[in-house]
Amino acid sequence: MDHPHDVSDRRIAELLAAVDRATTAHEREVLEDQLIRQCLPLAERLAGRYRDRGAELDDLVAVANLALVNAVRRFEPSRGTFHGFAVATILGEIKKHFRDHCWMIRPTRSVQEL
């Protein structure tokens, strides 16, 4: 019996293949929207990891959702799995949000990254 998460992974793979085969901009946009909606819980879970660290959860979810949109639009199947790419993209944008918007004092980037 399949795990519920496996079904989602299968659906994501199907949507990615359909996006790749899309022949019109409208069709691609509709399929990308379905893919984004399918992956919203992932973005919300990743944003939730950073709750109570100096940024509002709503802001973190918004950053994560936007990063998800960017991941869907920039994903290239030849470079690995979508899940890995999406997680890396979302976490990178959340960390960038903290670096750029959540410091009281503006230390240098190298100090912030430490």
C-alpha cells in the first residue's frame, strides 16, 4: 500500500511532465498553478521551522510561497529532483529574508552568515 506522501510525489511528477509538454502559455500557467497549490503545504512547513526567530510567521509563509513559485518556474528536470530543488530554493529565500530584513544592527554579510 502506498504512503499518502508517495501519491503527492507521483502527482507532482505528473504535473511537472505536463508542464513540460504544455503547448500554450495559458496551459502552462494553469498547470504551474496546480503544481504550486499541490506544494503549498511544503512551503508552509518549511516556513514554520523558523517561527519565533524574529520574523512574523505570515511574512515567512509569504516568502516561502513566493520562493515556491520561483522554484516551479525555474525547475529543470535534468538537474535533479523537484523536491530537492524546491526545498533548497525555499530555505534559501527564508534565510535571505532573515539576513536582509530581520537584523536590528546591520553587520557585514560575512558576520551575518556566521
